[in-house]
Amino acid sequence: MVEENKKQEIKPGMKVKVFEKLREKGPKGEIEERLQAFEGVVIAKHKKKEIGATIVVRKISADGVGVEKIYPLYSPLIDRIEVLGQYKTRKAKLYYLRTYKKKLKEEK
């Protein structure tokens, strides 16, 4: 798990799908573990390759509201991170996407 995330080079502007492990109590009281996916654009990466490195992922939900989540890269609760694509960017921090209305261009 941790080794997989180390090999990937995640950059701002990448479209990613993060699979997070969740533990819930079932109807009979036993603990069940499941995976929940969160798909969006990486708008920032902090602390590069340190053990406390994090990424900020932003997506627009169905009703047009923006949702941001901060994920620690080397957490055991992160199952895997899939890279789906790369957008063209010139900045390291894409906080301007919070108010930006146009679509970003996809790199080939």
C-alpha cells in the first residue's frame, strides 16, 4: 500500500481517484470494512516526499457544490490512488480553481 503510493508521482493538475478504507458497524454490530472512492483534481501537494505529505483533491458534486478533501499520502487508510489523466497547468497550487468557471485543457 505505502510502497505503491511512493512509486507514483502525483502532481497538481492530475485527475485522480482515491480509494479510502472505511470501517462501519453492520446491522448486527460487527465491524465491516469497505472502500469508498473520491474522484477529483489535485489542486495542491504539501511536503513533497516526507512521511507527512498530503494532497488536496477537489471535485464538483452533482448539485454544483465544490468539495475538497485532504488526504495523507502514506496513511494506511488510503488503499490506492489511481491516476486518470493530467490537465495542463503552469502553477504548483491551483487554488484559483475554487472560483474558476472554465474547463481545464487535458494534456495528451
